[in-house]
Amino acid sequence: MSFAQSRTSRRAFLAAAALLPLAGREAAASTAPPRNAQDYYDRAARLAGDDPVLLALVKALTPGSAMAPVKAPKPLRIFDNVAVVSTGFVSATALLTSQGVILVDALGSPAEAEKILVPELRSVGVDPAKIRYVVAAHGHGDHFGGAQYLADRYGARVMMSRADWDLVAAGSPANAPARDLEISDGQRLTLGDTTVTFHHTPGHTPGTVSPIFPVWWKGRRHTAMLWGGTNPPTVTAGKRTYLSSVLAFASQMRRAGVDVELNNHGLCDHGLGRMEELRSGSAGSGNPFIVGHARAQRFMKVMETMMRGRIASDQKTSTATPPAGGAASPVLSTRACC
């Protein structure tokens, strides 16, 4: 065997060894078929192990969970071309390109956009005047509230799925942006040297959108996803829609080679904690948002398993049965969190 072959074999062995913890957890989590909701929750916990990212997701999807108020972190460049501004509750993610900025979510109001988003973007070297697109991941006010301010001040175009433009129009909430660009499923948006692919992932709302896009860390390219809405809807049919979105998006992630996980609510995925790890240097020379391909898929598997538990719970208690005389909306979330 040549030296090159030996080195290749050793790399293959190490790669296989690195996957053993995942394989072991998946095997342990599937030794017996789930019988009830708690079986699914227990299985998700075993898949999560001691991973703080996955444990945060389990907590976020546990029935009755709520996000406790936290202090807003300072803004941070989490990648060479990605900056995050957060209120503690919700985050806006700025993707920097050679021809301007694509902003995913815009905080909760014009005041937050003016007093938090704009100055904090500037503080990490992002010029808000270069925002070309504001993408509302879904149609809740904490995600689109500052969009019209940015459109009026900087001429940014506002993007949302058709279903969630309709959701916003039906509710006529304060601070709603004027209807602008619609995001279709699988649509690609290219700005300068960067292309973002949008996938419809209905569940949290009828038209939740989750993007996949390239990020750079210390000059090396990675592929990120941002899950557009975490909290599941109330009715069982909506949870089934959510589950279908999880399965479809996991497949899209696999094909795209996603190895970075992001969320617009940093408490749902230990995102705020990872920001502090990166800021303090406690993560070493690595980036805690780079989770790798296997762990990114495990993230989706935990989400899938928790959703199956939520559906099983509904089936047992029948609390999500639509009222007589008409079917309930299958994909509306009753609280605008996560």
C-alpha cells in the first residue's frame, strides 16, 4: 500500500470513528418502537445526549415551554460574511455580499430597527444603507416589524411568502410592511457573489420560509441553513404539516451539504450561548455554529422526533380536534415565539 493510500485509509477510519457516537445514539434511540408521546420525547433526549444545541431544541419543542427573558447580547460577526443583531428574544441575520446585504428578519418594530438594528449593524462593520433585501422568514410581527422602516429609509425590498403576506393582510397588524416581493418555494436570490435558496417550511405559519446560503469562516466556505419558525402550531393537522416540512428540509439540507445551523430565536438552539463562546474565544479556533453534516442532520432528527411526540400527544388527548362545522386552519401558530 502506498503512503497516499495509507493516509487516505486513515482519514476514512477517523471519519467513520467520528460518526460512531451518532450511530450509537440513533441505535439506542430506536431499540423499541415508541408507544406514546413520552417515548418520543425520551428518544429525542437520547439523540440530543449532552449536546447543548440539541438540548435547547428539545426544550423549545417541549409542550408548555416558554422562553425566559434574557439580556440582549452585543451584535457579532459570527462568520466572515454574517452578522447577527439580537434583542435576546429574536435575532436579525445580515448576509453580506459583494453587492449589498440580504437581511433575514428585521426585529419587532420601526423603533427597534432604528435604535437597535441600524446602530448595531454599523458597530460590526455592516452599512445598513447597503441592505438590498429584507426577508421575513415568517409573518409574525417580531420578524417583519422593522421591515418598512428599512424599506422607507434605504430602499430595501421586502420579501415574504405569498401565504404569509396573506396572513399579515388578514391580521392587519401594526408595523406591517407594504406588500412587496413574494418568495416561491425553491426560489434562488442572487446578490453579487452570493446565492440564497429559499425553501417553504410551513408549520409555524402557513408560509414560513427557511433559507440555505453560503457562509465563510477564516476564508473557508461552509453551507448554512436558518430554520424559519420553531414553535409548532396548536392543531394536529398543522403539526403534521410541520413534520412534513422538517422531513423535506432535512433532505434539502443533505443535498446542499449543510454544515452550519442557525435560528432566528437564539434561545431555541443555544445560538445566544454560541455567540458568547465565539466572542470570548472559549470555542478555541473553531466556530460553534459549524456543526458538521451529521450533527446538522441530527438536529433535524431531534426536531422530527419531538414533533412526532407532539402529534402522539394530540391523538391521545384529542385537544387539537377542529371544531364541528369546519376545519381549523392547519398551519397557524397561536403565539409568535421561536
